[in-house]
Amino acid sequence: MNVVHVAPPFLALDENLQYGGIERIINMLRDKQQELGITTHVLAPSDSTVAGLIPTVPSIGIDEIYTSSTAQD
């Protein structure tokens, strides 16, 4: 079985992720699925460093999100 997880473009994923919500869930799911012998891939920002990475775009970053949202107010 092959599984592809799709991560949002905001934060880069890494093996020891200490932040993020969905990013941490994707890591946990991927790890458990690999333990069960399932082939996993992750569509994630290109600056991510996780096993099975299929790079997309560079991460947007939290600072840029907050800066652009306050600039519009």
C-alpha cells in the first residue's frame, strides 16, 4: 500500500518537529504507517527534511503570515 500525506505550505517539516499542529500529526501518522510496513510519501514544503519527501514550494514561514495579515488591517 502507498500513502501520500499533504502538508500545508506554511512550515517546513523535519523529523524532530517541536511546533505546528497538522505538521506534527503528519509526522506521527507517517512514522506509525512506516512501522506497519506501509510505503509513505509527504507532499510538503521543499525545505522540509522528512523521509519520503515530495517537495512542493519553499515554506511560507510563520513570520511572513503574521506580517502580511497585520499589514492588511
